[in-house]
Amino acid sequence: MAANKKLLVLAGDGIGPEVMGEVKRVAAWMGSQRAVGFDIDEALVGGCSIDANGVPVTDATMDKAMTVDAVLLGAVGGPKWDGVDFSIRPEAGLLRLRKDMELFANLRPALVYPALADASSLKREIVEGLDILIVRELTGGVYFGEPRGITDLGNGERRGINTQVYTTSEIRRVAAVAFELARKRGNRLCSVEKMNVMESGRLWREEVTRLHQEQYSDVQLSHMLADNCAMQLVRNPKQFDVIVTDNLFGDMLSDEAAMLTGSLGMLPSASLGAPDAAGRRKALYEPVHGSAPDIAGQGKANPIATLLSFAMMLRYSFDLGTEADLIEGAVSDVLDRGIRTADIAGTGAAQLVSTGDMGTAILEAMAQRSR
């Protein structure tokens, strides 16, 4: 029997512990029913780590993150920590994880399940059958560029500075991931930037084009300005297959794409590093939704995005596509039966359930599919 996979679970704040609890149930089921075992370690990140340790993530937790096979994260942040210094805000823990683990490629799928097509704010005919993937560069750009900060200019004036900066290698490595993923899907890639007003955008387009010519000429490549892409995602989202873009635009466009599906509670994500000599990538998996402090502890949170993030972990970190398909298929089965948490209930839902009941329904559907 193969050695157990080593996971670090960082449940975080708000609804994070609740949705992560359902992941641990699925992981236990995998161990008992599919002979896919996991050794799970847990630690704090975000506001709960600030309360306990004074920092949003400790060095000890980072040491664990660097040595496990994959990291699963719930959510960070909440109004409780709005007054802390910017340098130790809860989100800084997540940013450190991404930066220190060198997780440069963020994968955010936006998939509309047939049973939820009417939950979207757009018309059914616009979103039905939607299946796109946004690949966001995660460790460069304006979130990490220097110089940055707020300076006092005197006379009551202050100036805030953030720097958008990219290098050739940063652009090419995330574009390569996107090209490879496009080859496994519809073989179409749209690269998004603002080359009309930003030098970094012009470099982005030039380097993606050059990489396409050198290694990926079989993939259909198109380019689009970020503002136009935002419009097109609302106008005709099914024109896209894979989108690759920078850190800032990827942050915004992926959230826009998320809402096309009807709920942030439905969408997973994966953040991947470069493969090492053995082909192993450092990886962090997390739902796209936030900590939702307004419903924390009430059993109302939708665990599907976190469970689908676990499925992405099975697929991308462990090459367990069959097990990933099992979870994804079970989610589809449960939705087809009309089982809903409040965020996706809409009107006329057959059955409104709690976080735990949704997890139970998905486990039962997995068992049914395994027979």
C-alpha cells in the first residue's frame, strides 16, 4: 500500500473551520473506501493566528507548509482584525504562503452546473454549459512590486504607491502553465493585459506571443485588453476556454467569473509552484469565497467549493483523476437532486440543508457512485 499523502490543513477564520470539517470527512472516507490515505496536520493562519501568536502565520507553520505534499486552506480575515497593522493583517498570512512557497500559478475554474444555471445573475442561455479556467499569475505584479507604501508629503497630503512590475521569466512560466492546460481542454488560450496603457502589459503580450511561437503554436492564442475581457465575461462568457492574466487583473476577473456561476461558495482554486527535479510541485488549494463572518458558526456555509478544492488537489498534486471525478460527480448528483445550502437555494429548491448535511449528501452520493 502506498504511503499516505501528507497534508497541512489551515482552516483559518470565519466559516473556514466549518467547511474544512467536511473536507476531513471526505478525506477519511477516501482512506477507508478508496485506499487513498492522508496524514493530516493542522495549524493556524489569518486572524486566529494573530490572536494566538501575534502574526498571521508563524515560521513553524511555514516550515510545515514547505515540507508537506499539499496545503488546504479555508479562509482568512474578518472585521475583528480591521484595526491591526497592515503588515500583519490576516491576508498577509495567505500572501506569505503564496510568496514563500513560490506558488506563481493560480487556477480558478468557473463551471456552471446544469442544476444551478438559473442561480446566475445572467440569463440561463448566457451561462448554461459554461466551463472556463482562469490562470492568474500570483507572486508578481502590483501586489508585490517595489517601491510601495504610504508617505507623508506634508500640508495634510499623503501619497500611496504600488508598483506594477513583471519580468520575462515570470510571464513565461505562468503562460506555459496556461498553454499546457489549454492543450488538455479546448486548446484555446486568451491572454489578458492592458498593453495599450501599461509597459508591463506590452511586455506581457510580447512574451506570451514569443512563447507561443516557440513552443505552443498548436494552441489557438488570442489577446484581449483587461477591460474588454471584463465586459466580454458578462456579454458572452462561453467564448473563452482558458484565460491567462496577471495578478491584479486575475484577482478581479476571476471573481467576476465566479459570480457567473451563481455563488462564490461553489468555486475552488489551486495555486501551484514550479516542479522540482522529481516533478513534485508545492501546492495550496482553497475555495474562492471569503471567511463570511456574518454566517460563521451557524452551519449555513456551503462546503462545495472547499470539497472541489480537495478534488483539485487529488487531480493536480497526486494524479488521482478518478477520485477527483468521483467527488465532482457526487456534487453534480446532489445538486441535481435539488439539495441546496442557503447561498444557492434560489426559489423552489427541493431541500435546504446545513453545511454538515450537504457534506453528508455528497458522501452518500460518492458511496452510491462507488458501487
